[in-house]
Amino acid sequence: MSEKKASSRKGPAPLRWLRRMFFGGSRELTLADERFDSPGKLAVKRFFRNPLATGAAIILAGMFLFVFIGSAIAPVDLTETGSEMLHTNMAPTLSLMDLPDGMKDGVVDISSKGTFTIGVDTDGKVSMWGQYVNISGDPARDVMNIPDEVKNSKVVHVAAGSDHCVAITDDGRVIAWGEYDNGQYGHDGSMIAAARKQPEELMDGGTIDASQVRQLICGNQVTAILMEDGTIYAWGNDGLSATNLSSVIKHGKKESPLVKLTFTNDGIYGIDENGDFVCGKSTKYNIISVPDENGRSVSTDLFEYIGDRKVVDIAASGNALALVLDDGEIVVSGMKEPQPQLPEGENALTVSGGTRHFVLTTDQGRVYAWGQNYRNQCEIPEALTKEDAVDRVYASGFQNYAYKDGKFVDCWGLKGYIMGTDDMGRDVFNRIMNGGKMTMTVGAVAVIVSTIIGILIGCISGYFGGAVDMLLMRLTEIVGAIPFLPFALCLSAIFQASDIHEDTRIVIIMLILGVLSWTGLARLVRGQILAEREKEFVTAARSMGVKEGRIAFRHILPNIVSVILVTVTLDFASCMLTESSLSYLGFGVQLPRPTWGNMLDGSRSALVIQSFWWRWVFPALFLSVVVICINIIGDTLRDVLDPKSVEKT
């Protein structure tokens, strides 16, 4: 107990003596007597006088808000849309959309398939931004290392594939860099025999007429150059990424020259000079869904639907095609997301494709975007939806760059991942946030279960003693003798092998942790009850005829609540560590549902530890900070709730 020195602010001691001599001191003493703090209020004040404990409490409260409120705002996506295989093992970055200043005053082209973007401005200077995960570690294979011959040349065309880039200089040189194992360029490559080889005339210093290049495009490990006369130079992994390449080239030679090409993940498609859609031998996109007169979607043949109309523009995402017809209609095939319905009188003008989405510009200068929006690709800035806002939009992999009269206007899409991604392309920050909720929930439920059991067993055993005490303590010793971690692993393995729903199994894991971790608290409560039951207030209660159960749980138990509170606080940290240990060993909460433990489990290879540090550093850091804060709070509570401790003033 602490008494406030109310008179200390009344002036010097002689002055106080004179005042009390003539006016009396009863009022002042009464105020001093009344200003005593209750034990709870005193404990709170002593707790927050400790700067370390105060800091730990603030950090822990912030962590709780982060994992529970944050996970409610941005829940984890356990479906395939939560993953992006083009973004695997990306380091922390928010620079994927940082357009270089030189690209803002005029641009010839911007191209991207995944995490890095390449562009060339009107001065012929090549710029790259974003990030590339160079698994090989060979600087020669790092696509972000622009060759000196590209840097020192005026470039007229550039294009980016999934792991390589190609540039054409004004003197006709075709320069490629990045990965080459699948015939992306050059003579080398362990699988070059299975790929279409790069034309000899484009290698070893060979050139083409750069002024006659209509289009340069790259796909997944494949490249194509379309000339003004319809000639197509193509090479790369056509057996996987352009299975219809030969038939499209044949169409251009024997039927009608092509004027535009585009790559999907597994094919190449185009428009010929007659305005016809060219698909070669591929029939993947020949069926489309269109609304009937009742507004219901019906399937119809693409060519029949187009009829005599001409295709004026074409673009591709990974698994979809978009065609702009000469009457301003947009036709989409292969995408389940609904396409935009243009207002009457507004017609589609150009279309551009990203990896998972499309962007459309209209004759009124407005922008529309549709497709997958899991990386904010379709979140168009409001200013770009107004009339005459833009005249060209470059849809790269997961970003979009809008231009008006050759000048940069705005961009939108994926900025990056603040804590990187894992081996499935999932956002580590989002999974830490949602995984923390699971880890803390498991720990909290487990400690509640263990606390209830421990208090009941300890209180009954300590108060009644005798045979009851003997029986309950032997039971406690039996449970305490069970090797905790191996037993928990065995039980988790049994439930894991059984046909039990994931949510049910998580509840069972909580109960297992609680049922196996109550013995320490039970012994502690028993010892405290044994001491408290011999005190006078217990004897008085018995003499008044109060029931034994009421004495034990309503009179004695509140006197030891401080000890229980400290123990429960420390047990919470232990249960969190145990859950993380089980998940780390593969017997706790299973993927894809995240916890901090199973996130660490997915990072226990030498490659991850050495090359992808963010996958284990951030989960370990969050878990360590929470456990350390809980332990600091528990130790401080033990000190401030000790009635024998002396407050330092």
C-alpha cells in the first residue's frame, strides 16, 4: 500500500506548521488518509513505471491488433488465386511499378510477363525495373543485367519473356539476354534440341532491316519478330509455349501475311492483313460465351460470331484472348471474369494484355480493365475513367502504364510485396498476419483449457487433502510423466491420417495442447491453497457454516489469483511455442493454412536459408518478439503482484 503525500505541495514545512497551528490539520490529514491506492490500482501503476514492461505491453497489443484486425481486413486466400507462380521467392520490394523518369516523357514500348519490366523510350534508351529471381546465381543469366551493347546502342524494339529479354537496335542487331536453357536465344542451352533454334542470320553479328520490323514479342521462353512483309522469325521453346507456331507461320506464307501477333502461355495467335483471326491448328479459343436475347450466356463459335466483321486489334493474357472488331465490339475468349459493357456510342479502340488481365481504351479516351484483380491490376484510377483521359495504355505483367499525347499520365497494379513471397508465390506479409492469428488463437485456447483443468485439480486437491489429494496428485504425476512433444506428435499424426475436417483437427490440436500442459499450474495452485486454507478467514467461514466448495472457490481462490495470472501469462507463450514446434515438425496446422510454425517448416532447407532469407526471418522475428514480450509481461506481473515487494519511489 502507498500513501500519497498530499501536504508535500502545500509549501515549506514551517509554513505548514503555522497553518495547522491556527487553522487546524484535521482536513489535511483526512485527505491524506483517504488517498490510499487499492492493490489493483497500485499494481497497475507499478507495472507502467517499468519502461521495459510498458514497451512490451504496447508491442504485444500492437501484435494482437495486427493479426486479428489485419486478418479480418485481408483474410488469407487458401485457393489457387492466393498463389502466383510467376512471383515465387521474390525478395521484399515495393518497386515493381516504379517507372523510370526517362520513360515518362515518351515511350516506344513497355513489356513484361512476370516480375520485371522492360521498356524503351523515344530516344532509344532501354530501362528495366522490378525484380528477377536468379536461381542459378550466374550473373550472365540475370535478365536484369542489360548487356553493354544494348546500353550503348539506340534500341527501336524491346520485349520481355518470362525469363529473357530481346532488343533490336537501329542498325538491325538482335540482342537477347537472360536464361537460355530452353532455346531462348543463341547456340547454347541444355534443351536446345527440343526447341526451335534461333535463325542463324540473327546470330553472330547478323542483322535485319530494323525499319521493316513491325513487331517484336516474347512469350514464355519463346520469341517472334514480325516484319512488314509478313515474314516471321521465331525461336524458343515452341513445344511447350507455342505449339501452333508452325501452322501460324504457314498461314502467313500461304494464305495471307500477318500484321500482329500475340503469345498466350501455350500458343501464338494473330491477325492477318484481311482482318481475320489466325489461330493455326489451335482450337482452344474457338468457342466463346455471349449473352442471348434473355441475357443468359450461351456458347457459340468464334468465327461464326465474328462473321464478315474484321479484327483490328488483338491481345493475350496467359490463358485468354481479346479481339477488337471494326465495329468497336470487344470479344473475349478463355476468361471467366466478365468483360466490360461499354456505354452506347462508345467503341473499343485498342486492347492490351497483362499476365492475368486486359486493359481496353475506347474512342472516347476512357480506360476499362477486367480479369483477375488479385494483384490490383484492374483498380483503375478514377481520373482515367473520364473522357479523353488517355490514348494509350501498356498492360505489362501485373502493372499498367497510361499515356496521353506521348506523356505519362498514371499507373496502377502491383507495387510489390513488403515481405516478399514464398515458394508458391504467396504474400509472406499476408501469411504472417493470418498465421499469427492462428498461432495466437491456438495458444490462447490451449492455455484456457490447461488453466481450467489446473485450477480445478489444484484447488480440489489442496483444499480437501487426504485421499482426494493423493488421487489427484498421482494423476497429475502420471500426466506430467508423459513425454509431451512425442505424445503430441503421435496424437497429431493419428488425427492427420484420419478423415477429419481441417477445422476439427485444429480444435483437437488446441485441446491436446491444453490437456497435456496443466500439471505445473495444478501443483502451484495446490501449494498456494494448502497455505491459504490454514488462515483465520477460512476458519471463520467454516464456523459460519459456509459450504466447503464455496470456501475453496469463492474465498481462497481469489487470494491466489495473482499467482495464477502470472503463470497463465507465461504458459501462453509456452503454448504458442509448442504449437509452432508441432507445425514446424509437420504435425500441427497443415498447409496451405498458415501459422508461424509451418511457415518456418517450409523454410528449413539450406537453399531457403541462404538465398531466401525473408521466408524464415520474418516468421521467426514475429514469433520471437511476441514470446519475449509475453515473458517480460509475465515476469513484471510477478513482481508487481507480490505483496511483500517494496515499491521504489
